Amino acid sequence: KNQVEQSPQSLIILEGKNCTLQCNYTVSPFSNLRWYKQDTGRGPVSLTIMTFSENTKSNGRYTATLDADTKQSSLHITASQLSDSASYICVVSSFNDMRFGAGTRLTVKP
Amino acid sequence: KAGVTQTPRYLIKTRGQQVTLSCSPISGHRSVSWYQQTPGQGLQFLFEYFSETQRNKGNFPGRFSGRQFSNSRSEMNVSTLELGDSALYLCASSLVSGEDTQYFGPGTRLTVL
């Protein structure tokens, strides 16, 4: 079983709408949690990094939350744009290990 | 500042051959990490180098190796290629630690026939 589970696997929304992506993990001990955006055919781009003591972090229209007690994180995208169409990957690091979620494929339609 | 560059961008090899991929980090970045991405397994961590030393290693066989040079450039080598090694190999650099913001290169697409 993957130690990082993302949901939904895929999501289609209309331009301008908000959406929330989920990441649940069992990785322990916990070091940090990152969200990446990956456009098709390109390398991932870092959106946020959160450590144990941080429960929310924003990067423009992207806001990530972390509940270290329940081992859950979410990525909220506000006022979606066509350019938000991409895969969003959650990565949870332990002190000498790194586990990746399978990603959520987001499609924003006009 | 120039971003992370990887060469070559595309590569076709046959089973049993070996391959060397190169990564040049962003100027001033000293940590370089390598990842393998496949449709079936997703992203997987290969290893991280800092100051010419391997600092962390993922769960890959010994056929996968790497090194880092004094100018922080890094290479990874895969020997005795297998069909399952076909993947996108991504390199990421960060200032000091893999816990800093990582900047990814465009990747090298390796196809093993």
C-alpha cells in the first residue's frame, strides 16, 4: 500500500471555479510535505513546502493545509485558470526517505 | 539565472547497454536529487548528492549510481539496462538541502528497446 494516497485521481472543473485536492499519508516520522504541479512533458514545479509546525501555506491562488495529527493535507485552488490544468503531486518526506503520491490530474475547461 | 538543465533530453538504448545522464543545477545550488518517473510507478526518489557525497538513496538496485562533481554538476549512470528502466529521469537542485525548495529540470526521456 502506498504511504501517500491522493484523491481524487482526476478532476474536471470549469474555469473560475475553486477545487480542493486531498493527500493522506502514513509516512513516519514526518519531516515535511510538498505539493508540486507538473505540466505534461515537463518537470514538476514546487508549489508549497510545509513542516510539522505549519498548518497552512499559500502561494498565489494555491493554499495548502496540513493536519499532522490526522496526517492529511489539502491543496485548494481558487478561481481556477486554464493554465492550472496539470497533475498535482503530494510528496511526504521522512528524515531519510521520500514518498510520492500518484497525483491528481486536474483539467480546467473553459 | 539559468534553470536546471539536463542532457540529453531524449535517449534510446537497447537492453544490456549502459547510459549516463547529466544534470547541471542552478548556479549556487549544492544539492542535486534524481528521480525516476514512470506511468505505472509514478515519481520515485533515486538519490541525493550534496558536496560530492551521496546523502540519501532510494530503493533502487545497484545498477543505478550517481556522482556529483566539485562544481555541483551531477551524473547518473544506469548499467545493464532493462526494459523497465524506460522512464523520465528528473533532476532537481536546491540550495543546500533536499528540504529547501527544489527546482526541477525538464528531464531525460530514456527508452530501452
